[in-house]
Amino acid sequence: MQEQRRTYIAIDLKSFYASVECVDRGLDPLTTNLVVADVSRTEKTICLAVSPSLKAYSIGGRARLFEVVQKLFF
């Protein structure tokens, strides 16, 4: 009996949206600090996505915008 081989692919969709935004702007998604968020709302708005480089600062994809600013600039 022949053994069946399977391939599984996992995609981090939170980073995906930030990476697409970086590429659309001609930026490197692995080195660019980019947050996808609605700045027309308050600083408490939830970030929809963050680029992979921001994860090195322990910033998750569902951080609030003010938390990102605090971790990067203070």
C-alpha cells in the first residue's frame, strides 16, 4: 500500500494584511514598522494588523494604538 503524503500551510493573517500594505507602498514588510489602524478614531482604536518587525517589540496584532506608541517611543 502506498503511503499518502500531505502538505499543510499556515498563514498568519494578521501579519499578512500589514505585509500587503507594505508591499503596496514599496516597503520591505520584514523591516518596516507598520500598523494597520483607523487613525480617524481615538488612540484606543484596535490595530487590525502589525508588520512582522513590530512583533519583535512584543506588539500583537490586536494591540490598541496607544499601546504601540508607548512600546515604540517610551
